[in-house]
Amino acid sequence: MTKAFVLISADTGVEGLLHEEIKALDGVKEVYELYGEYDIMAVVEEPTEKEVQRVVSWELRKIKGVRSTNTMVVAK
């Protein structure tokens, strides 16, 4: 199982809506709203790194209101 922490910068004022939309994605296990440089953090778990990449690149990043992401794949 591959786990990744995805830090997300969002457009102003849509954090709550994004929280719910991101939480509904397959592979997303947890979602947190943050203060600071990033607005949201999602924990993604999938069987392979390629599947994590698919969730982040082809689903999460395409959500309207997501400005940018920074993904950290867990090594151990």
C-alpha cells in the first residue's frame, strides 16, 4: 500500500467546499483544513504509487478551486 500526503493551496473562500469534494474521492482517507502556506491536506492511500499519482493528477488537481498541490509519498 502506498500512502501520500498532499498539501493543497486553494482559491480563497472555497476551502469548505473543497474539503467535502476531496473527501469524496476514491483513495482519499483523510482531509484536514490548515492554517498557513497550505489550505488543505489530504491523505491518499492506494495499492501502488501509480494509482496515487492517478488520484492526485487526474482527479484531485482537476477540482475547480485547487490552485496547486505538493505531494509527499511516504518512504517508510
